[in-house]
Amino acid sequence: MSKVELNAAVMAEIEKVTEVATYLWQREWAERNGGNISVDVTEIFGEVPASMEGFPHCPLSMVGGKAAFPADSAGHIFFVKGTGERIRELRDPELAGCVLRIDDHAAGYHILWGGRGKADYKPTSEFISHVEIVMDKQRAGSNHRCVVHTHPLELIALSHHPKYAHDETAYTNACWKMLPEVRAFVPKGIGMVPYCMPGSKVMADSTTAKLRQFDVAIWEKHGAVATGSDALEAYDFVDVANKGAKLHLMCLASGFEPEGVSDKDMQELKETFNL
């Protein structure tokens, strides 16, 4: 089984993934194998092996006669956490993740690095969703190359609240009004994906659509997804949004409905910072 040597730029992006993975574990946002991170490193990968022979190839099942990956993702190279791996295990990314290249037909992938050295190593079952999200961002001209999915406690708890679970405007405002920084650093707000089967096509399509409009997508009663130019930026969106949810829940737990930043002051923030 062949293996490529990763350049410094790719290793730097993987190190960011490792750093974020540590934060997610420390904050109890990644129980067992919960949560996933992937990053498209195609543009910084450098020279691709002339032949894929010697690199394990894993085909994807076909859906309606079409490959599950978006057609324009052919040839893209990602680092991604492996299926069943713990976020905390990304401290050793060569074991808990892999670098793979989507094949020329977008019908499967070759493992180029990592994956515990196993020919049948598989990325997370949500990887197709990650690819769809990243490619959608790239088509729109965004520099976002990384997807972080995690289980932030307070954002999930707030998605159980009957007042907010099915109203993303109310949900966003509940977080925004708790702290000026939430309004400033999650300027497009938080979109709600109604509960659906994890890893499903419905979830993938809904998340992709929400992330066109919002900075963070909440999977109702499940978790959160955000994108960024790297793992740290994607993490920041979730981290700041969760601060708003945490403060809101703290007020409710203390027995009062939070007053929050006024609509007038929120509007002034928007105008001042051109949000």
C-alpha cells in the first residue's frame, strides 16, 4: 500500500483540525465517536501522484445511477475523520483520520495517507454531506474549505425548547440578544434543520441550503454544523453561537426571561459593524 508525504501546508491544516478536536472533546461536545471534521486541501496539496495504482480505492454505492459525490468534486483531496473514530483520537490524525482523493468519476476515493494503514478504511458516514457543503461554498465563490460538525450542549438544549425548536428567527434572536459579540461574530445567524435521520440525503441537502444563508446550521435535537476557511474559523462560529444559547439558558434556569440587548441597540450594532 503506497503512501504520500504531506507538505507543510497540508500538515498545518491538519494541525488546526487536531487543535479544534481537542477543544470539542474538552467541552463535552464530542461523546464517543460523535462529531466530524473535514477539510478540502486540494489547492495546497501540491503534486498528485501520477498513478493511483497502489493506493486503496473504495467505490461508493450508486444512487439512481449517479455517483453519491457531486460531479465537480472529482479530483478533490480531503483530510477527514474516519468512521467510528473518536474526536479525541485526532491527536494522532494518521490513525483517526485519512487524506483521500475523490476519484476522477466522483464514484469513490483513493486513500493517500493515514487510515491506520488499512486498505478498507472509511471516512465518516457524513463525509458525502461534507463534500456537498464544501463544493456548494466553492461554487458560490466562498473561501470556506472546512466543515465542523459537533454536539454543543447549550445549542442542542435550546433546540429542544418549544418556543425556539421550529422558529429559526426566534432561535437566532435568543442567542444574538445575550451578548453583542454573538450578533457581531455570527452575523448571518443560525438556521434550523428539522430533525431527520443522521447521514441522510435529506439532512445533507437541508444543511447545505441552510449554510447558504446562515453562519451555523442546527440539526434539531442533534448538533451543529459550520464552515470556515479552516477548522478554527468554523469552530469559532459554533463557539460564539453556543455562548449566546448558554447565557439564555442560564437566565431561564435562574427563573427569569432574559431582557437581552434591545432591538434598537441590535440595529445600531448592525449598522456600526456593517453586519
